Amino acid sequence: MTVTVYGIPNCDTMKKARKWLDEQGIAYNFHDYKKQGIEPDRLYHWIDQIGWEPLLNKRGTTFRKLPEEQKTDIDAEKAAAIMAEHTSIIKRPVVEHGGQLLVGFDEARWQAALA
């Protein structure tokens, strides 16, 4: 099974997630949003799979700094555009594995899905 982890390297949650993967001996590819960006098609695929709400981090500084007109009346298309432009607003980590998707780090969920 191929595991791809999407995020940014200096995020504390990412550090915990990557440490857990390493401790479990799970090989993974890491996709750095800051350096590599994110393809709109991938965002739309994720949104089709789980919806935009779990992916858009509304609690972070990046979201709070957005102009009010961007923060209101959000739908899938608007959320995808915001996430493509401001990749640090995507909840971290996002993990693709065997056609499935995990969003955020939850050790029990990850254990059930990956180990």
C-alpha cells in the first residue's frame, strides 16, 4: 500500500504524525505544500471523497487573516480555491492510502487504517 502524507514540515501535528509513522515502520511519501503546492484536481478529488469542511482549517491564523468576503458563503468551489491559494489553510496532515483518506492526526484512527 502506498501512503502519501500531505502537509508542511514545521507543523507540530505533522511532526507527531511523521514520528508515529516512523515508529510503526510505515513507509510514506511526503508532499510539502509549501514547496510543491497542491493541484486543484487533487483538492476536488478530496472534496468529492470527504467534503470540503474537514479539509478547511477555520481555526488557524491563515483563515482568520482572510478578507471577510472570502470567509463567508463558502462552498466546495470557493473552499478549493482558497486551499489552492493558501495551502497552509488545509488541515494537516492529509493522508492518502489505498484509495482512502485520513485528515488530521488521530492515533487510534491511524492505527486502525494503517497499521
